[in-house]
Amino acid sequence: MRTLRQVIVNARPFDAAKGVIGPPSRIVIEDDAIAAVSAEPIQVDDARVIDAGGRVVLPGLIDAHVHVVASSHDLIGLTQQVPSLLVAESTRIMREMLHRGFTSVRDAAGADYGLQEAVQRGLFEGPRLSIAGFPISQTGGHADMRPKGVRSREMFCSCAGIGLIGAIADGVGEVRRAVREQVRNGANQIKIMAGGGISSPTDPLEGTQFSLDELRAACEEAEAANLYAMAHAYSPRAVTRAVQAGVRSIEHGNLIDEATARVMKEHGAFLVPTLSTYAALADEGERLGWSPAMLEKLERVKSRGIDAVRFARAEGVPVVFGTDLLGHMHARQNGEFDLRLQAMDAVEALQSATIVAARLLRQEGRIGELRAGAWADLLIVDGDPTKELSMLTRPDEGIRLVMQGGRTVRSSLTD
């Protein structure tokens, strides 16, 4: 089978590991992978030539906290939607993410193996999907979406694991079984609800969820399958318990303090803040019918998010790009960069969406970097993203080419 060769000339590649832009170079692509990145002249016969025009080339972006099936902010309503319609709406969400420059995403619960396989086969256009399946929740936990007064566990129905409802598990045995079910259904990571949340109807924001034995059991089962656990948690106590039990990444973490960040560093945990979802909901929550109690919880976490990022950075905790947006608010995805610039510089924000995210996903050398052997996932952008990120916050204008696996997704360059 003949190899498809492409070469990007007049390119200035971003070295994600060093955080610098390299000298004018050529990037050679063979089929779906990068074959070489070189400042020396390379002769490539029978190759399609893409002229970057002296622009910067970035690795494809990674969003480590999305819900591609969250086509609405009404999470309870989503649980009652037929799977075929849910999938149809998800295809639009995934396509738009890819066109915004996100060539890989980690789904933090909702997507299943079928969506992942459809993207891999090219049936749907979207980012590479890393899936969690159902989130693991205790009774009354953050992913227990049953309204007060409903006692049956079988209130909601969802086909093959699609949807944001929780796998409700109480006790070590049930937790182990729930994790094993997600592994059986193709999960790449396990999502645990380790503390209260904003959008859930029955749990206090600063409460802890699951016993330590239950948390340890979930992490043990994830590691037994060569996976890892990610945990929804806000408060210092919830975060500390989770990382001490073996959780690899803390999702949100808005209320952490310096001591909590030190514990995270000690245990090698990552922080995945999702600042944009709080900004979006602060603007629209009341109009969307969120209750006063939910809006009060929202304000508490929104006001502390930037501080959490600062604490994590000060203690050396790796900070990863995530958004956690819902419904029409997915369009704000690239705005996360602007929010992060309050607590980190442009290079750190860019690394959080490339090489640091790749490390969290255990995909070093495959995504998040421009290097031989990596997937040919890349962006050609205007401006200098080591100084400011307007080209990413306005992707329709600033991203001139999106490539995924050697396929040009969109381009406004002139060949």
C-alpha cells in the first residue's frame, strides 16, 4: 500500500516540552503520523506540500474534561432522551470541538465505546475520544440524578452506557462491580464522584462521598485494569481523601488551599480546573432555571477557581486544560484560555492543553507534541502563542489549519 506523504514547509514548530517556538522547519508526515521535524532541508519525493508561511505550528489541543453527550444543560432531561437522538446531537458537538482545534478530548462520563469507535472509523468527525462510561456515584451522590422522593434505582434507562446518569454503588463490593462494568464496556479511565456538586439535587457542595475503603477499591480496580481514576471533588477534605486513596486527577478542585495542593503534589495527582463552565453558568444559570440553592453553590466555586489554580502551580501540581461545558455553552470552549491567563502565562496555558494533558492521559509521544512517531494532529496559527493566545480564543480567525491524523480538517491557507 502506497504511503501518503505530506510536508509542511516554512513552519515554526512549538516545542511543547520546552515551551518555546523552534527555528523555521519542515514537518514530514507519512500517512497519519509525523515522520520528522527538522530545521535542516529534507527532500521528500511525491509529497503534498503545505506552506505554513512562517506561521507557528502547534500540536492539536487536548481538552481533558468534556461531556460530548451533554447536548443540554438539563441533565435530568438528558437521562430521559432516546439514545439515537443523543448520538445525533453528539456528532455536532464533536465536530465543532474538532474545528475549534481540539483533536483529542477526555470525556468525563457520558460517551461510550460506540461513539469512540465511530470516530476512529471515520463515521463521525470529531476528536480522539478517551471515555469513562458511567460515573461511579454513591446513593445521593453527585451523579445520582433521581429527584427527591424517587426510590427506585431503575428510574432512568440508557443504552450501552450513553448518558450522564451515575452507576450507583454502595459498599466496597458494589463499587468494585461498578468499576468492572465500566472496564468491561471499554472505559479508558474511571470517573468517581468523591464530593458534592453544583448541579446535583441532593448533595452538599463541601460534603465527602464514598468511604475511604470504597475510594480505595475503585482505584484498585482501575489500576488492576491498567487504567486510573479521576475524581469530581471541590473541598479540601474531599480532594485530600481522593488522592490519598489513589486518584490520579482531581476534576474542578475549586476550593482547595495550599495544604491540599501539597498533598496532591505528594501523591503525584493532577488538577483539571474547569473555569469556563462556571463563567458560562454565572451568565446564564438564572435564565436556564437553576434554583437559588444551585446558583449559591455556583457563586462559591466560581469565586475560588483562579485561587485553586494558583495554589496548584505554587506547589508544582500539574494543571491540565478542561472545560466541562453543557449544551449551547460548548461554544465557549476556547474561552478557557483567557480565564487561565489570570493565573498562568501563555506558555503554561498552552502546555496545559498539550503535553501536560497528554501525560495525564498516558499518551506521551502520541499526542500533545510535534515529534516523530506522534499522530499528525496539529494546528497552524497566526501570531505568537507563547506571548498571547488570541489566535486560540478566536479559532475561526486565528487557527488557519486543523489537521488530525494527517487529514486536513479545515484550512484557510493558500496552497
